[in-house]
Amino acid sequence: MTSTNQPPCEYVSQADVRAIASYARLRLSDDEIEPMTRDLNNIIESLKPITEYNLDGVQPTFHPIGGMENVMRPDIPEPEFSQETALENAPSKQGEFFLIPSILGESGTN
């Protein structure tokens, strides 16, 4: 009798899971390999109904939005704003500079 946690078919082996983990730079202990293998096989098995759809004549897409084009604006220089304008909304400033919390300690040197 097959356990409900065990898929009827093994799509990925423990060796596959180790290789995927290594490629993804994940540290899986030996105790984590078996449950991860079972979980991945269960996930793949849950996708099996997708194979039953009749997709005759449906063109494959490489992006879910289809013919998406570059949506970035052109890189056209615009007029600069003054230092005074840049500092108008600064939460803290010292003279004509932004004042930010020190990341090196109180004195700024170590």
C-alpha cells in the first residue's frame, strides 16, 4: 500500500535533490534530503492534471504577457536641480550636505 505522502512515481531522486541544492547553494542535511525529495515529487505529481488539457493549436509563449516590449523610458538628460532643492526634504542636513547616521561608530573612525 502506498502512503498518501508518497507520489506513485518518482520524478526526482535524492541525487537530483542534492544536485539542485548544490546548484542553488542550499545546505540540506542528510535528514532533509528525503523529505525534500518526497515534497518535490508530490508537487510535480500535483501538476499532472495540466498534461490532460488539449493544447492542439495553442502557440507556446515565452512570457506570460506575450509580446511585451521594453517599458523603460529613453535615457534623455533632463535639467538638474540645485543643491538647495535637493536638500529641501532632507530629514537631516549639515550645511550643504545630507547628514546620515554613522555606520562606523560615533566618531566615524575605528
